[in-house]
Amino acid sequence: MSLYEIYQPSMIHFNDVNPFYMNDAAAEQTFSPLFSFTENSPEISSSVQYLETIFSDECMEFPVHFDELHANSAMHDISAADDSFMDFDEFDCIFNAADVNSIPQSVNETAESGESYCSQQLTSDGGCRSWNHHRAMEVCETLMGKTSMHPPLVLPSEGMEVGNQVCLIHLLLAYAEAMDNQETELAEVISRHIIQKVNPFGGTTERVLYYMFQHLSKQPDYIKQESTKNFYPAFMAFYQMFPYGKFAHFVAILAILEALPLDAEIIHLIDFDIGEGVQWTPFMEAIKYQNKEIRLTSVKFNEEDETSPSIWGFEDTKRRLCDHADSYGLKMEIQEVELQNLESMMNNMKRRDCGRKSWYVFNCNVGLPHMARIRSRNDVLEFLSVANNSLHHVKGIITYGDGDAWHNISSSSSYTSFLNNNFTHYQALLESMESNFPGHLGEARIALESLFVAPFVHSGTWDRKWEEKKQCGEVEVGLGLGLGLEGWEFSEASLVEAKEMVKGQDGVRIGFAGEKKKAMVMEWNGALLPVHLSIYSSPLSPKTPRTQSPSMKYKYKINATLISKLTLKWPHLHILDFERDEEAGIEIELPLKGCDLSKGKWVFDNTTRPLYREEECGFLTAQVTCVRNGREDTLYQKWRWQPTHCSLPKFEARVLLEKLRGKRLLFVGDSVNRNQWESMICLLHSAIPPGRATWNMGAPLSVFSIQDYNATVEFYWAPFLVESNSDDPRNHSISQRIVMPESISKHGIHWKPADFLVFNTYIWWMNSHTIKVLQGSFEQGSAEYEEIERATAYERVLTTWANWLMHNVDHNRTSAFFISMSPVHQQSSNWKNLDGVACARETTPILNTSMALDMGTDRRLLDITRNVIKATNIPVTLVDITTLSDYRKDGHTSVYTIRQGKLLTPEEKADPATFADCLHWCLPGVPDTWNELLYAHIISRS
């Protein structure tokens, strides 16, 4: 299970008293997956229905007054405005008429294209100057017309009138220029005029302006008043539905766990804004078996000085976190300290540790939407300065998440460019929320916006931020701290995990900021969203490569009682058992008893994968050497299968060779089983001295001999297991396939001496829905046959196979395994890629494990296999590779293979619809994982 799943809804609970706790049933009901889509129409799950309850029509009444809202109307005459406006004569002098021909042609073109005119016109200080107050009013009046009459109110839909949209943009431009010129009275006049033309039910541009100037409206903020009554459930809904806070916490905790030294006894967490504490519960769960002590310090702020005080009380947060720590068996202390006393407290910490090995994390998240509160940038810099000074004397890291666009606005030279950066930033945020929210719950979305976005968009907030920007100068927190600390590079693996966490969020992208990979950012359709993550390390902390961090791999010998209760949440936490192999002289990792290795997910791993290199294994056939055959991407080689509740043991070639000493491992089946046989040879080859193995490709038997171990790894061609007209491995391309379901001895005589038997039969059954059954025998030249249904024939064959095993194999000596069906990825529509061509050009697995997959696999045959094994009571281990292989649309040989003994020509490669092989697998690749599962079963049984 991937790290992102530690943030899934089941992780955090709440009720009326405590928002973090509820019983399991309530948690399941409240935090079921938010959306589940059918092919035709969306179905809203219980979480969204719960939102309907929270934000029902009763609490969403918004009083609309004709003299306050003019959404799609013409601009009204200033004489009809409120008395608080300045005299009409003065206003008219400012906004006098001009020639209509001066309206730029690009206005209408831009509006028609759907592109934000604001994003074009507010791009630089120079560009803004040409659009002065006069021309802004001229555009509004020309497009909207003048009237002294108030037309009937029409609330705006998503497609707001072009004229009103452009008018608002230019009024905002005029407001920005007034602020640049320090004309505060004029800016107030314009802002009051804007608030009369906007409301929270319009498009994103209108809503940003509404949240900017709502405090100027005569009407109380009914939406926020009603929403605040349901703050706890609203918070949880916002945190779970949108990725902003989860992404920031995810990346920070990933960095902490990767950097955490194994020998650290005390972990000091110094948190700039602990808030509700939701960021630390996943961390506690991830280290619950490490026997470490946690000391968490929260920075205390004077609420009288805060722009928006926290709704969370420190004592409540402390109680919640301590309860979590107790449930995980962790020793935890939590304290609160004022910012001005933080440095002296650090000195006391070092003295109190009394020589014990301590490690420090300074965590600073600011401006993330779910936090719904503003912190002074001066306080941020002071906190980071203390962290910087401390990390020159102790080991640790700084994790910094910036959510309020400071990385964009810090270099703004004018209020206009500053306003443009802020406006674009929060417009993108609202658009991303709207695109990932059910359309019929628009009022609920607006309620969430009023609680978690509006505090950051308030014009007073932006004014204070502008003043802080001028005081802070060009300091850009998060990209250039100037603190003398080393910025850590994020690993590709962490990027892949982060991308996986935001799967399903329409338009959201995760990437690195710059080529050096020292900051990770979230974007929505090319615009930066309010999440920007950077990590800084102490000069005393050695920089361990993230992908090789030993602190990510913890291995435990766990008793059966704990196994039954364990639910693994962290993908790099290896949950295994051990035994000592005296012959091999090493400790062997064993899978946990009772753990289902077939259920899990693929995790990107460019450290331990691939398990061998294609060019280093000379025993691979041209059918599977995809890189040699021209495939340029090698990402398919770097995925590791992670079972949900345990871990796969590391494949130890030496251990398996010792198990094979003096023995015979035989694969029996079709070309997919031959695919797995080649994989096994390469996995073992790394532990065999050069020149001490031979390879003989025969028909029907091929043998790989390992001299020093007197062992063989063999493959026997029998695509139906029983006799058929396809038994010649060199001449078996027969469309009319005929089998003898009750005849197996001809093949079985070659299997008897084996010590390990690995069977499969599937793909040759899929040529048609029926199979031809011979009446008589091939030796007698019989030509008559009957056609029977596929499943019926398969059951007869499997029954014959099981009876043969029962009467011909000594199960005290021989271990038998049956490999389930390998899927074919022939229809790209099966994984929602409507523009794809079979498996061609697929480069990544299917990472959404909740997606219902149907690759056309006849799973009835798997059920038949299970039933036959159970009915005959033969000791055969069924190795289920079907589901894990379903996800690997990227792993097939595609057009990088051979056909009829020859590599595909460039013309054939250009026609994947005809020539792509979506049945066989590249090596190294997916069959290596099949052999890891087989290895786990072999060492467990022996």
C-alpha cells in the first residue's frame, strides 16, 4: 500500500465533540470514497450526500437585493449608488467618456476564446499603465451601457456575460493602479463599485472579487455565518476532497521518514502552526514500531495580533494527538512556546536530552487553504531563522510548505503585478475546486470557499501581505531562504508517489520547480496552486540519497496475534518474518503467515529495481529483450509489487540455489510460462559463477543446468497440459486447436522426476468460446471431434491434471504450483485510454487500485482451478498473478519483439494495431514479480 493511502478518509475521524474520533461504522459512512463513476453518469457517494446535509437549503439562504447585485445587468448610474460614494461630479471627472474606437480588438477575441483577459492584461507593470481609470470606465460603459433604471435581477450562471466580465477586470485594474498611486479613497470607491456587481454564485473571477471586497457589502456574510456552525465536518470534507493540505503533509512526512536516522532515540517536532494536528497522525502511525520518543513543540501566537485566529484550541489538539500516540504505543510529550522564546527553549532541549541521540524537525506550513488562517511573514522568517541557527548545532531538517503564493509575489515591483499574481493564484484555486466538485452541490462548494479560501483573498489580507513584502524585500521563502542550509533534492520515487496521491483530481499536476528538483509544486492547468514544498537539511546531517534511505526499511518478526490485527499503511515498511539458514549462512526473509501476497499495488522503485539488467543476462530470447529491440523507455522495469498487509521477501538467489541443490525445478505450460522460466534463469544467474551454467533449448524440453549445485531449471512445452495438436513448440500456430482432455501421460512421464513443478494453461484456450475435443487419439489418426464450451473442457482437463498429480507425484518430495492466468491488454478502452492502441506506447501501470478492471480475462477458469484443487485435495499452491498483472498495461513486449522468428520491421512497428504483442512481457519486468511470489511460496514451504 502506498504512502498516499495513509491520508485516505479512514485515517482521520471526528464527531460533534472531537473531530478526530468516531466509531468505525460512522467513519466508514462519512468517509467512503467521495466519487464513484459509472460509464454513463456519476454517482455521488455518502460523503457528498453528507455535504448536502451539512449545507442544505435551510442554511444556505443568501439575501439578494436589487440595489446590491447587478450580475448580468448594465452598469447603473453612479447617482443611484449608495451615499457613501464620493460626489458624482468627482467620480465623473475620473471616469469621463472616451472614443469607443479605442477599445482594443483583443478584448472580444479573448473573451470568445475563454482565456482570462486578466491574465493577459495584468502581466507586467508596463502593460498595466496603459489601461488607466478613464479607459477602464470607458470599456465598462461601452460594453454595458448607461442606465438609471435597475433591471430585474438575474443571478449569473457559469457563462457570465462577456461585458460584465471584462468590466470587472478593468475595474480591478483601476483599483490596482489607484493602490499603486496611493489613492486610497479612489481605491475604496472602485472596490465598493465592484462589490455591487459581484456575488458568490458567479464564475471564478466574480467569486475572487466577491471574497476580496465582501467586507464592504452592507449585508452580513450569511454563508460564512451558517457554514461556521458546521466547521468541523466542513473542515474534514475540505481536507479529504481536495489535495492541497494532504499533498503538503504527504511530501513533508515522506521527507522526514526518509531522512530520519535509524539510531535516533528522540524526535523533536517543532511546528510553526500545529492547528488541528492532522499533519502528525500519519507520521505517528508510520513510526509506531520504532520505539522512539516524540517531543512536539507548538509555536504559540498572540491571537490579538493574528489576522485570522485559529479556531482550534491547543489543549484540544494536544489531547487528540496524545490519544493517537497512546493508541500506537508511542511515548509523546507536547508543549507550547511563544515564538520569542523558541530559541531559548532549543537550548533547554539540548540540555534535557542528556546525551541521548536526538533529531530535529522544524515544520513550517503557511497559507494552506485548509488552515483557514493567515500568519505574519515576519513570524515565518523569524521561525526559519531560529531553525537555521539551531540546525548548525543539531541534526535535523526543515520542511517548508508555502500556500499563499509568496514564491510568486515576492519579486513584484508594483501593487498591480502583486495583485495580478495573487488574483491568478486564487482564481486557479477556485477553478480547481470547482472542476473537482459535483455540479449540483454548488452551494456546498461556496460554503467551503467562504471558510477556507475567503480569508486568504480578503483585500485587507492582501494589503497586509503587500506591506510585508515591501518590508521583507526580495526574500523568497521556500526557494531561496538564504539560511545557509542545503536544499535537498526530491527523488523521482517521491514524485511518483505524490502524483499517485492526487490521482482523480481533474487538471491537477505535480512536478518539480526547476531542474534541481529542490522544490515540489502543485499546478492546475498550468497555474500554480497554493502548495509549494521545499526541504532543507542541517550541515551536521549527512545527505543520504532519498531512494536509498535505510530509515525507510524496517523489518520485524511479528507474532501471529499481531499479524491478524496489522494493517500496513506505509509502503516502505517491510513486515516480514525471519529464519536462519545455516547452509546458506544468512538470515532468510519469510512472508508473514496468512498474508495474501496477491492483493496490493505497484510502487515506483528505482533503487532495487530492476532485479537484473537485460544486457547482463545472456540467456534471454529475442522475444523479450525489449530494450535491445528498440524500446527507449525503461520505466516499466522500475516498479515493485507491494502487498497490502505485509511485504514480499527479497529474492535471494543464493537461498533458492541452496533449495535447488541436487534438484529439478520444472515449468510446464505455454509461452507465458516460458516467459517466467526465462525470468527465473536471469534471477538465479546473478549468483552463479561465470561459465558454471549451460543452456539447452530443446523441443519440448529446454534445460538450464547449474553445475556447482547439480541443479536444473527447465521448461516443458504443453500449452493445454493434456495432449493436443499444438504440442510442437516450433510448429504450433494452428487455428483449429484440438485437445484430448483425458490424455496426459505422454507429457506427464517427463514431469515425474521433478522436485518443483510450476504449471500454467490459459492463453491457448482463448482462441474461441468453444474447444474441439478429439474422438479417439492422434496416434490412431482420428479426425472426428466435438465442440464443447470452453469452461466445460477446461474443467475436464484440470481434473485429469489433478488426478495425475494425485497418483504420480510424491508430495513429500515434490512441491507443485499452479500460476493463474496472465491478462492480455489488447483493448486500451479497458483502462479508459480511448485514444490508445492496445498496449502500445503505454509507459506506466494503472495506479488507481480502486478502478474496476476488466481486461477480458475469463476468470471462470481461475474459479475452476480453485474448485478442482479443493475437490481433489491435492497439495498444490495456487499462485495468483492475475490482478497484479492486470495493472501492468505498460509491461508487454508490444512492437519490441519478434514475429515468426524475426524482429518487427519499422513499418510493422508503426502499425501497433496489427503487430503489437500485448500477451508476452518484457524482461526484466512483470514475470520477475511472479517469480518473487513463487520464491516466497517455495522458501515458506521448505
